[in-house]
Amino acid sequence: MKAPLVDTHAHLCDPAFHLDLPAVCRRAADVGVAAIIAVGEDLLDAGRNLDLAAQYPTIKPAAGLYPAHLDLEAAAEMVTFIRRNQGRLCAIGEVGLDFWAVKDPAGKELQQEIFNTFIQLANELDLPLNVHSRSAGRQTIALLQALDARKVQLHAFDGKFSTAQLAIEAGYFFSMPPSVLRSRQKQKLLKHLPLDCLLVESDSPVLGPDPGQRNEPSNLVVAAKAIAEIKGVSLEAVTDHLFVNTGRLYGPL
């Protein structure tokens, strides 16, 4: 019997799910998805995630400010929200760096200042960080290590294994989306990542197995099967590792 799956990064508050979220959650449960960590990009998402968690037992809410939001006031408001709701949140996310979206030096500096704030908050509240690091893997890991971040998930990591190695040594986790099926970068990275640092995510409604089509948490099965094939182990072994790893980072969900 396979261990249950946990979607460690999904945007269920996205308008793409407004009309059929009950069916989306049922399809996920039908394939063995026991919990879905609903991340957010701003205060509106954060509030909606709390509302969704109250309606759906499998949804576990997170709150964060997407790295492209270069707004110190918005960051301060998010910190206040997280402090006020820390007992209901399972993570801070998504937060991090994005040097693909933000290329000017001043913007990058502000982005790092905001990320530092969330790293320090996560340490203070003992909450995991659900981290975005597009085109900024090495800088993201360096900031996390400099501030002694303890509980870290690097979602959809787009860097090389040489960079990822630094995060593995720090005890961080890497989550694989269903798009691993079509991403040579993800496949190459996965070959070298130890099973003990792997999680799965959907990043719904994007990063699905088919480009241009809405992704949803039920596609975690695609990611798990891809991991099994690339690592040359059974699907049962993969799901066992994923379940243990998720518990190590997030505790019982």
C-alpha cells in the first residue's frame, strides 16, 4: 500500500479554481493526496487560504508575499497577518527571490531585504519557509544559510545540482512538480538529489505535465511516478520517502 501524498505547494486560491474547487479536491483525494498546502502571493490570497482551510479539511493554509512584490509596506502588513494567524498557518510562503522578474540592482536589494524579514520571522515563529528562487538559487540559499534558516522547502528549484548541493548540506528540501515530466533541467537535477530531501508539489494551476493546460493536485501522481522512474526505485519506495520527508519539515498536517 502506497503512503499518502502531500501537495506541498499549490495556489488553490487562484481564480482558475473558483468554479470547481470541490471537484478538484475530490480528484486529489481519489488518487491518494491527503493534504494540500495552499500558498499565497499577497494578503488577499492569505485571507482566502484561511477561508478555504475552514471549508476543506485537506487544505492547509500558508501566507506569503511573492518576490515580485517590491513593497515594504505590503511586507510589513504580511508580517502582521502571519503573527496574528500563526497558529492557523502551516508555513510562510511563498516568499523568496526572483531575479528573472526583477533585474535592476535596486530592486534586487529590496527583494533581498524583504526576504530577510520573512526568514527571520520564520525562525522566530518556528514555521517552515516555502521558497521561490527563480534564477536566484545560489543567492537564495546563501541568504537562508546566513540567517540560519532551519525549515526550508525550495519549490520548483531551477538551478544546477552544484548549487543545490549547498542546500542539501543545510538540510533543506526540494519539491518536484508534475512538469518534471517535460523539463530536462528538473530531470537532470532529480537524478542527483537524494530521496531523503525530496517532496512533491503541483504548483497548481501551473507547472502541470501538459503545457498550457490547468494543473491540479491530482497530478502529484505524475510527479511521484517520474521520481520513481528517474531514481530507479519503486513507486512505493518513493511515496514512503515523500511521506517521511514531508513530516520532517511540516510535522503532522
